[in-house]
Amino acid sequence: MNIPNTLTLIRIFMIPVFIVVFYLPVSWNHVAAAVIFTLAAITDLLDGYLARRLGQISTLGAFLDPVADKLMVAVVLVLLVQEHHTIWLALPAAVIVGREITVSALREWMAELGARRKVAVSLYGKIKTVAQMVALIFLIYHDSILTIPIYNIGMILLYIAALLTLLSMCHYLYAAWPKLTDKKNTGV
């Protein structure tokens, strides 16, 4: 166990705390939930940085980090769609979750073929993650600050994140396409 893996585990343990706080019957539940999600997003930035900086990259961390990210994002999107059940929120949420499932399966399959590097995290993926995290923080918080419509800005950012999600998925599929269409790799 090292510092980056500890941060990743903390992020996973924040998920049930986030859920409880999100549903607390108090006026400040969304503020507290936004703070918890922000802290989780910060640990996401820190664990990878520290793993590289401290030379503590590990197999466990390489497995846990994307799992923690996808779990937290999926839980937040489910709770937001449940609270604000509109097609305008459900559609980008479905795109984001669907992309995560697709890319995770693609990476697993490519790893089995020894070609995992072809679907390594791209610049699109990193920009998508930042837009997605900021969007989710705004959507969780949802109240206007002065006259700034935080929820509306969060929705715009979520659509940007969904578009970047599709672009990054296309990038990964394009990189994997030769392996996907190779009859030797079908396994059937």
C-alpha cells in the first residue's frame, strides 16, 4: 500500500458517504455533496500525479484508479438523473456511462491481445474528465450563485463532456480498429 493507492481507496470509500449526504433531508445536502465530490476529483488528480512523481506506480493502482473514477461518476450520474428526471440529463448521462463501459471493455480486450497501449488515455480523455468533473460539481451543487445559473452551466459542461466522451471513444475505436476487424482475434 502506498500514498496514491490510499488516495484511490479513499475515493472509493467516499462513494457511500456521498450517497448518504446527497439524500440528507437538510438544506445544505447539495453543498456538502458537491464538496465531497470535489475532494474525490482532487484525489483523482493527485493519485496519478503522486504515483508518477514518487515512483509508486503499481499494478493495484493501475486497476483501482479507473474503477474508482467510473464508480464515482456513474453513481453521481444515476443520482442526478433520479433527482432531475428529464431526457436532457438522462441522454448525456447514458452517453457517458455507455462510453465508459465500451472503452473499459475495449481496453480489457486489447490488453488480452497485448495491444493495450493502442487505447491508452488520450488528450481527449483527459479534457473530457476535467469538463465532466466540473459539470458534475455544478450539477450536484445546482443552486445559483448571485445571478450565475450554476445548474445551467453544469448542463452545458455535461453536454461538452458527452461530446468529448464520444470523440475520445471514437479515437480509441479508431486506434483499435485493425485489431477489431482482424479475423484472427475473434475468439469464435
